[in-house]
Amino acid sequence: MLLALIMTLITLAGVSVLFVYRRNSANLKSSMADKVNSLQTLLQARCRYVQDFSDFSSQEASMILEDISNTMKSDITLYTTNGKEFRSTTPEVFDRMLLGSRMNPDAFESIIYKNKRYYIGKEYIGARPTYFLYAPVFNAQGKMIAIMCSPFTDESFDFKSEAVLHSISVVTVFMILLLLARFIMATAVDKMFKPLSEMGRKMNEASINNLEYIVYERDDEVARLVRAYNLMVHDLYNSTRKLTQAERDKAWATMARQVAHEIKNPLTPIKLQIQRLVRMKSNGNPAWADRFDEISVEVLKQIDLLADTANEFSTFAKLYTEEPVEINLDNLLKEEIDLFDSRDNIRFSYMGLDNASVMGPKPQLTRVFVNLINNAVQAIENAQAETEEKGLEPFQGRIVVSLRLSSKDGFYDIVFEDNGPGVSEENRSKLFTPNFTTKSNGTGLGLSICRNILEKCNGEIFYSKSFTLKGACFTVRFPRK
């Protein structure tokens, strides 16, 4: 395409130069012919009664030539009918031998022997080429009395400059027309294919929550394609809505089974303990009062476990109702750490990042951070209690929270590290499985719900062993705003 365009431009430039050259050559010849005719007419008018060049006196010939030269603004030289110079308005040219005293032989032959009306030839004055105009001078009786010669010094015909300017003009017009045609074609094509481009854009951006119809009012081939696309969008919208509802129903069913299981676990010991108290009361057992206090403590503990389960279920239910808002991660993490940073046995450290903003459900994201910090606190305190039971000096707990740019483009990493016992190799694959817990009073739903919350927000969570603190290390990866 580019080569064809270049060849077209070269051809146009060549044709333009040839056209200008031929036109200027014709104009030049016409101008020289007009000039030689004018000079010939003036000379013949002044010399109509002269019978021979010898009749000219030097003074008279000089006056005639000077007068005509001033009128025509051109130098004039007269030659005898034998071709010898005898009078000129520029005698220094001959004195300095820039021109010979004999006229151009081709001009002499054309006028004397071929009876030409005039002759135009190119001669050199020194090294400078110049056109010379020759014409016979006749008296009133039609006798040739002299041959006139005048240089053509009109410099208005600059072939090269005019050819270049003409070529530039042609190429410029061509480029303007080409750009105009391209603009018109692009506008027409854009108008014609705009629905298709819009269709492609909307198909690329299509998601469950972002399905748009295309408005196209014409009735042509594109209209049929648009109707097919809109029908597909309609079907896809209905299918995704049903699928979303099915996923929610499935999630609720799974959660209901988990909650039923978690409620059943504490209800069984509560029932057994109460039945034991009833029997002891009925039998009049004197240890009933002492056992009542012990069983009350155990029942209250199981009731607290039921309350925790209810809270977990409430959190899960809100996963589909919370609207995303702008959250300053740095401020949120500082607030949550301050809630826990009141223990003498655990030292908190925080490394933040200014202006770290995300979009997400703030209560749910807060729940994730609180859960991870609380897990770290409980793991450290349990390890400290075990150390004391062994009669050893309890260690100082440490929890480090870091907010930084993720190695994954467009994400933040929030890292929670502690110097607790960490997670054993055999339990790592089960960490985010519902109902799995290593705590005596845990529900096994915390980390599972954390993962669901983050996945809902296009985030993720994963576990590794802390390289610096040698304990647990949970990394939350959340998309930047």
C-alpha cells in the first residue's frame, strides 16, 4: 500500500515537471517570437526609406538603435546582409571579443538562404548561455537592408523553480484529497461498523452484573446481528440470574448443615449435664449443690459457643448484602490493632502504607482482620499457658502486621505474622475447610468465612510459615482501587 502510494506520487511529480517544462517552453517561444516581431516592426518603420545599410551614418544608426533599445528595453545589434556586425548598442561585447564580429552561421543560413521570418538560437556570452533573436530588416520596397539581432534576457521563466512549485502543489493537493477521502471513508466505515464495535466492547465487558443491550434502529444485515446479540444478552441475563440464585441457595444449604452440626455439638453436653442435675436433685444427692455450680459453668461455656456459631452464621448471611465502599486500609488496620494492643504478654508491630485505598464491604473486611489477629492472639496465649504449665518462663508474644504493594500487579498484600506455634504440615491443607478447627471451643467457620469474603471481593488468602518470627503467616491479597 505504501509502495503504491509512493509510486503514484513519483508519477504525479514526473508528469507535473514534464507538463510545466512543455508549457514554459511554449510560452518562452511565444514571448521570443513576439519580441522579435516587435523589434523587426519598429526597425522597419524607422528604416523604410533606407536603400542599403551603407546609407546609415554612424550617428543616425546609433540614434535609431538607442531609441528602439530604450523603447523595447533590449540591446540590439545590426548585421550587414553579408553577416558582419556594423552597429550595436553594446559594442563592448564585441570589443572584448565575448561575441564574434560575424553573426551565427545557422541564423545567417536560415534568414538568407531559407528565407525564414526569424531565427532563435542559443549562444554563449563567455560561459553564460543566452537566447539570441535574429530577423531580417526590410525597407518600404521589400529589400533586405540589414539583419537585426537581440538577446533575450527575460529571466521570468525559471523552469526549475516553477516545476518544483507545481510538483509541490500537485502533491499537496493529492495528499489533501487523499486525507479527505480517508476521513470520509473512515467516517462512513465507523458509522457502518459502530454497532459491531460496540457489540465487541460490550461482549468483552460482559459479566453477571454488567449486561447491556445495543440500540440500532436501521433495518439491514447489521440489524439482524444486533438482534441476535440482544437475544443472547437476554438469555444470558436470565441464565446468570438463575445460576446466581442457585449458588446462593446451595451456599445457604451448606451453611445450614454446618450450623445445624455446630449447634448439635454443644446441645448434647448441655442436655446430658442438665439430665444429671435432674437425677441428682430427684435422688436427693447431697452433692447436688456443688455439681450445680460446676455444671452451670460448663453450660454457660457451651451457650457462648452457640452464640459464636450464631455470629458466624450472621456474618455469612451478610456476604451477599453488603455494598462495597471506599476503605482506607492503613487506617482500618491501625484501628483494629489498637483494639488488641492492650496486653502485656504480646507486643504488636505495624508497618503501613499511606493512601492505600480499596473498594469493598467494610464490615466484612474488618471481620477478616479481626479474625486473623484474634487467631494469632489465641495461638500465642495458648502456647504461653502450656509453657507455664511446664514450669518454664513464658515467652514474649509478638504479632507483626504489614501493609505493602503486592508482587501481583494491582493488589495490596496485608501480612499477619506471629511467633506462636504455627500450623502443622498435616493441618495446612484443611485450614480453610468449613468445620475444621484445632481449638477446643472453635466453630471451624472463621477462616472459611474469611476466604469466602475475600473471594467475593476478587481477593485471596493463603498461609505460609513466618520466616522472621517462625510462627504462622497469613497473607491477604486485596485488589487496589
